[in-house]
Amino acid sequence: MAYNNELVNRVRERLSIEDNMEVEEKKMFSGLSFLVNGKMCINISHDNLMCRYNAELEDEVSEKKGFLPMMMKGKQLKGYCYVEPSGFQKSDDFEYWIKICLDYNPSAKASKKKNTGSRLKKTKNRS
């Protein structure tokens, strides 16, 4: 899994200023995902952002610099995209992508939890 650590830190720092949200980092989608309140919000894959946003914004978003459609089984997956570095180098552009992801997060569907059949048991550290 390759991802740009500088970009990860930039996203991490930006998300840290938000109130009332739980952020979890998880390796997935060939990169590092930021889950906000249990839902995938933003992913860093190589040098690109992967964004999850309201699909109603597709026309607006697709006109933005650096936009790359996310394809699945030969079809464009609306509400998801990749953004090349040229599309978020400027702080205003970076903020745009973060904002549309965070704005959509409360209404985004959470993925179904997979039951792997094994659970980690929490234990107390005995010193």
C-alpha cells in the first residue's frame, strides 16, 4: 500500500480541527482511508485523494481541476472520485475537497460490518 505521507499529514491536520466527529484511519482501497463517524470519507492512494461526496454534485465536481472519475466494473461510480495533486495543491482547492466530503458524511450510508468469525478480546495490561 503506497500513499503519500505528506498528504496523509495534511488531511490528518485538517480533520483535527473539526469538532464533534470521530476520525479513524484504516488501510483500504490501496491506501489510507479516513473514516469519519464510522464512514469512509477520504482516502489517500499514492499521491491522489479519493473523495466521497454527494452524487448530486457530480456535474460541478467533474469540472474541477485534477478530477478523475472512479470506475467500477466499467462504469463511473457517482459520488466518488480521485483528485490528482494539481487539483488540491492550492489551499482553497484542498479545502473544497475536504468540505464536500465532510458535508456529505452525515448522510452517507455506513458500510455493512463484516463478521469475520473471530473477535479480538480486550485485555487489561497488567504491570
